[in-house]
Amino acid sequence: MDADDVAAVGSRRRAVVGCPAVHRFTAESERLAQQIVSSSLDRMRMDPPLDGPRTPDELLAQAGQTVTPDGLGGDEALRLWTDVLAQACISVDHPRFLAFIPGAPTEASTMFDLLVSASSVYAGTWLEGAGAAFAENQALRWIADLAGLPPQAGGTFVQGGSGGNLSALVAARHTAARRKGARWPRRWAALVTGETHSSVTYALERVMDVDVVAVPGDERGRMTGEALAATIDGLPPDERDGLFAVVATAGATNTGTVDDLSGIADVAAEHGLWMHVDGAYGGAGLAALSVRHLFAGIERADSFIVDPHKWLFAPFDSCALLYRDPELARVAHTQSADYLDAVTQGHDWNPSDYGVHLSRRARGLPFWFSLATHGTQAYCDAVESTLVVARAGAEEIRRRPYLRLLEEPDLSVLIFAREGWGQADYDRWSASLLSRGTAFVTPTKHHGQPCTRMAVVNPRTTVADLRGILATMA
């Protein structure tokens, strides 16, 4: 380093004495803020563009190197996002985004998400985020009441269904271990089916290092109490001794089916197993009277998740995690450190004590704000409206001789096949829909055979949208 270099470094060091420029709110900050708010409003006003992915080389050619020593300036960075990068992201709230599980955040929740970010709330502890935790807990209470969980039920909002499932299963195993004391089994194990979400088996096998015991599904892939009991009875005594949980599904991602929750609850109670219900997608159906009967037995669950960013109209990312007895989760998850004693040794409700997290954003607040703004009845009506569209879509599939509905819809997922098509046909059709900006619908498999599916969770999706997509398969 020569003298000029030393001088340059010294100059830079002197420049950051005091408040750095990146943390000063200036007239330029005000102008940029207004631009961002304006762009956000424009995005909420418009019909969402479907858009689509681009290759890394294409994006590099169009955007160039965006992270530089001296910065591009706010105007150019915002332009790159608006004109290039955002257009390489598929809009999940597009009414014809019907792949995977879409999302459809309300305008109220989206706008409030901006304020949550601007407020810099740490929502891990009651000490630092009491107001946020209070509001989130009221939103959780509404969900707990829908599920029929007892008054003491509670939990927290975590990043997504994967984190919710993992957190619940960690609490389940910790509870089982405390009950067994020193008499631990040779291996821990949990019971699932072939339709159980991949995040569950991932959490069990790869993260928690426990065994997975498969329960045969019925003709629709559902776990039943009868099959669960038979599976447990057929295990050797040492494997049966290691069982600590059964994972039921309230709305399978691929088919939308709901397990026999009441029968599963009976068997779980008989064998002293923790019953976890994964309702990441389908749990929102609890808000609709027309399908509430499908969830009978969920009120007996030890833990339950549902993702507001799916069918409860909140922005990414938000999973509501609830426990019948939150104290069991608190004992399992509370972290210990000298610097944390000030917040963990009291009786405050710390959201960080109920999941696999410590630092956390107040990710339940946009959902809470929308609920508080519109009221719970509006949510019930919105969920019901999507079920009406899904049922009409099922009828449209039945009417077409070239299509075959593979499962009668429990909720709002339609899984169906085009007669005579193989995997390559579905792949070409899906790619063509996206490239033309028509829709985003992806292939899947049912009993090993290629097919496709549509998930209707957006109240803006119409029967005409579904009808137009089906017509492209003729």
C-alpha cells in the first residue's frame, strides 16, 4: 500500500466519524422513500403481472453488477428492481398462479408489512416487543378458536410450515423424553403417510435424526385411525417404544385431502403419542362452514400449524404455530445464556420460547392488521368464495371428456389428468402457459402417474380463469 492508498483509507475513515451517511434521513432519503411508497402503491393497484424466470446470464446482461463499492444510487437500484429483477419473479398473487400453493395477501396486510419493516420491531421477547406479541397472540387466538383448542392454547408465528413442523416435533420429542426419564428408546420414531409434506420427513430424518414409520394411506392417500392402529400393532416392541408422535395432514399439498383426524386422535390418545396436525395449506379451511366437518378431531391435537401466507391472505412469510399446552413447548425451546437471563427467567410470553428461532421479525403483524381491519367474517367469506370456485372448477373438469378428475376435492386443490398425455406433454403445456403469460400451472404425479393440479386460494381467481386454462388442454 503506497502513500496515496494510505491517504485514501484515512479519508474514508474520517468520513464515517459520527453517523454514517447510510443511516441519516436526508432530503434524498425522503425522495427515495416517496418513490418506493409510490412504486408499492402502483404494484397494489395493478393487475399482478405473471412474469417469469430468466437465466443468470440474462439477468447479468440486463442488470450488471449491482453491488459496488460506491453504490448505484437509490434511483438506479429501484429502476433495476422494477424494470429487470422484479420481472424475473413470478407473481404468486396472480389470479392464474395455480401451481404449488399460491398466496393472495390483502392490501391491508401488504401495506402494514411496510410499516412493520420501518418500525424495526424485535419480536422475540415480550420485553422488547410486548405490543407486537400482544397483537400476534390475538390473531393466534382466533385460529385456536377455529380449531377448538382450549383457552390456554398458544404459540408463535414462525417463518413457514417447515419451521412450524420442525418446532412442533422438537417439542413433541422433548416431552416424550421427559416422560421416559432415563429409559430412552434405542431410536425415536414418528408416524407419517406418503402424503405427509416433505418438510416433515426432512425435519425428522435429516434434522432430528429420528426414524420415520410409514402408515399406509387409504385409497385417497389419507391416514386413518384404523391404519394407524394396525401399523403400531405391527411394530416390534423396541420400535413401538420409540414412537413419540404422529403427524396428521389437514389438507395435503398435492391432493388437498384431509386425514381422519378424529380416528388418529383416538389412537394417539391410546398410545400416549403427541398428535401434530400439519394444516399449512388446508388449515385455513377451518374458517369455512361448508368444510368444517372435515376437521373433526383437530381440537384434540397437541400442536397445529397453518400458514397465513397461503390461504389466509397474508404476505410472505408467516406460519401460525399453536400448542395445546404451550408450557411443554416453552420448556423444549427456551434457550439459556447469561445475556438472556433478563428475559427468560420471568413469566413473560416470549415468542422466541415456542419455536426453533431466537431473533424473529414480527411476522404475524401484517396478518393481525388485516384481521383487525376487515374482521374475521370477511376472512370466512373469502375462504368460502375460493371453495365455491374450486367446486365449479371440478365440475368443469368432469364436463370435458378429455380430462379426468383424479380426486374429489376436499378443499380447493383440483388434481386431474389429460387422457393420452405423458410427462413430456404436461411439461410442454405448462411451459407454454407460462411463456404466453396465460397461467402458471405445473405438472405433478398421482399414484406415480403424471398429471397436473390447480390450487385455488386467491379470491380473485374466477371460474372463467379455470375454464380458459382447461380449454388449452383440448
